Amino acid sequence: MGSVVKRLLREAGQTFAEEAGIPLKDQPGAVFKLLVLANLLSARISSEIAMEAARQLFGAGGGTARGLARLTWQQRVDALGRAHYVRYDESTASRLGDMAELVQEHYAGDLRRLPIKAERDRDRAAELLREFPGIGPTGVDIFCREAQAMWPWLRPYFDAQTLRGAERLGLPADPKKLADEVAEKDLARFAAALVRVARDKRLAETVLKG
């Protein structure tokens, strides 16, 4: 592992899920919480606010598909409001409720069924994820970047934003070559760190200067 990559992981190598308090484990609650986070992060709003919104929703009882569906629309709006997720709070509250209902209807509340339904095919998984309200191409990328920590069949998952971060650091822009820079278990952390670099020029400069 090169010195730039080591510094990158040291400076920014925490997944967004972990920062939001979501353990990246192949468990029903964790996978559902990651889907909620991907939905929240898809909006044009800061990642800090989105992660706090996730924490507020989970704290209110929305950490499972059943729990989120049982929250009233107003309870979801209030949770988002406490996180200052205010520009999109009403529409997002509706989408999250619909999403939770779909997870219950199509996956019996357990998103670990999604890889089986997708036959562990990344393109098919993306199609299934886009069926959820609020999950478009950006949401798919967010979910899969982080879910590769739990689901090896997604690895390596580097989307356009991670590759922009890699280019900023002078790292390979080819996904397979980029994956060779870290151990397989660190791919999700690596991808998250590259996203942060793509968004933050100062962070990139810090990593490059050492």
C-alpha cells in the first residue's frame, strides 16, 4: 500500500454508514439503515445533515422497515427537522414511508433477500434498488459503495465520484487497478475516503503533502 493511500485511509477512511452509527454487517437492520442513509444522502444537502437525519430517524424508531413504516408522516418530518434536513423534509418523509412499505412487501422486511433476487448481478441489483422511491443512480452508487463491505460480490465498487477522487490524488482511474491499492476488506473505507477527497480539495492537499 502506497504512502498516499495510507494517509488517505488515516485521514478519511471511515465509511459514511459508520459515521452515521450504522455497523456494516450483513444483518436486516444494518442493511435497511444503509438504504435509508443512501436515500437521505441522495438529496442536494450536506452529508453531515443527512447522517444526522438518519440518526434522528433511527432514534425515533425508524431503524427497521416495520419501524419506519409505523412512524407517522409527521413523526418522520419532525425527525428530519431536528437534523435541519428542512429543504426536503416533507417529500423525503413521504418517500421514506413508501420505501419502508416496499421493503416489507417485496423483501419481507429483510433486504438480505435482494442479492438472491438479483442473483448477485450488479446491474440487476441496481435495477432493484432504483425501484425504491428516492433511490436513483446516485443512491445506488452510495448504497453499493458501502454495501461492498458486507457483500463481496459487489467488489470492487468505484463509481464516477470515487474515480474523481482517485485522479485528484494521482491514483489509478481504472477500478481494477485502484482496487489493488488496498486489501479487499478496506475497499468500502477506501471508496468513502475517495469520495471525501473528490468533494474537498483541502483534504486532497493534506493527503498529498503528508
